[in-house]
Amino acid sequence: MCGRVIVDYEENMDVAADSALAEWVLGVPDGARSSWNVKPTEAIPIALTSAKDGRRRFELARWSLVPPWATSLASKFPTFNARSEGVAEKRTFAGPLRHQRCVVPVSGFYEWSGPKGARVPHAIFGSEEVLPMAGLYSWWRDPALEGRDAWHLTATILTRQSAGVMAGIHERMPVFIADELVREWLDPETSGDQSLVDAVSAEAVPIAEHLREWTVRPLRGDGPELLEPAD
């Protein structure tokens, strides 16, 4: 699973000029701030292509997908991650999968290993400055509000069985998206189905083999000092 991410806009969010994602990740989303301890329900950056007008957008979204029919932002079950296996059959995620797919570009993330009560956090980074993850997004309208304030952009990160470096840390890992699949994944005219998810998930394996990781101290507060290796 993926329950904490790192987003450093000042140091580690420079997308390579020849990356497909560079067409979406331009500047910094309004209201964004760097954080080394982003938690579910907090803001994460997402790249998407509007299904309405085809415009490429780089926005902040609430990290926990809320389907349009939900009665509130608070969910009875966690939706910050979505299992890639069988995701097309899940009511909460099937709709967004068809035409509301996104990429979540982060600087890195954390995962924990070890038994309950003695879990050890690991800081994990990719081979490039930005580690892109496949996600889904949804708009939720608050019936108590009017106008633009009523609309909330929400998102989830897809996960799969761990491979590569992640295999020795946790049984699940994010679905890292390969550069050659970014345009298809972000094209709302491509109707998303399980076969598309499976193709993207399969290409996450080579990326996982080149991750960098080290253990850190328990996560308390926020700041770059959280990345200091544990003694």
C-alpha cells in the first residue's frame, strides 16, 4: 500500500524535459506547498486531461477518492489506495477508470516493514527526480455549498503486488507508470478497462527494480529532516 508520500516542489519536482509527463507538469499547482509527510485526505498533486475540454491540468486533489454519489467527504472505508487487481469491478473506482485517470507525481514515499508494534519506516525514491504513480480521480459536489466552493477534486493511487526493491519491504506497492504509457493513461478518449490497468501495472515492475530506499526514524511532524537515515 501507499499511505504517506513526499512532495518537494522546490528540490525534487523537476520533470525531465523529454518525459511525457512534462506536457502536464508545468509550474506548481495553486496553493501547493512542499511536504515530507503527506497523509491521506491531505492535498496531493495530480496530472490529468479534462474529459470536458481536453485541457491538460496540474491540480491539487484531496488524497482519498470520493464518488459522486457519496453523501459526504468522509468515507466509511479507506479510498486513498485502489487495488489494481479487479479495480474495474469496484463500483467506487469503475467510473473514474473509464475516463478520469490521473498521474500522481511525487518526490518519494514511505513504507513500513516489520511486525505490528515494531514497524520500521523506509523512505523510497525513484531513479529520477519525480516518481509518477497511476491514479484515478473524481469530482464530488458538496450539496451544502454553491458555486466553485462546492466542488472537491479527489484522487486515489493504484497499488499492486510488490516487486523489485519493494518485495523485501511490503507486500503491496504503488503502480508506478512508465513514461511510454503516460499519454494513453491520461487520454480521456481512451476508455479505461482492466486490460489497460493490467498493462500499466506490468510495466511498474522494471521501475520497482531501480528504486532507492533507506530506513528512517518514526515519522513525526514535517520537514526534510524526516529523510535522515536512522541510526
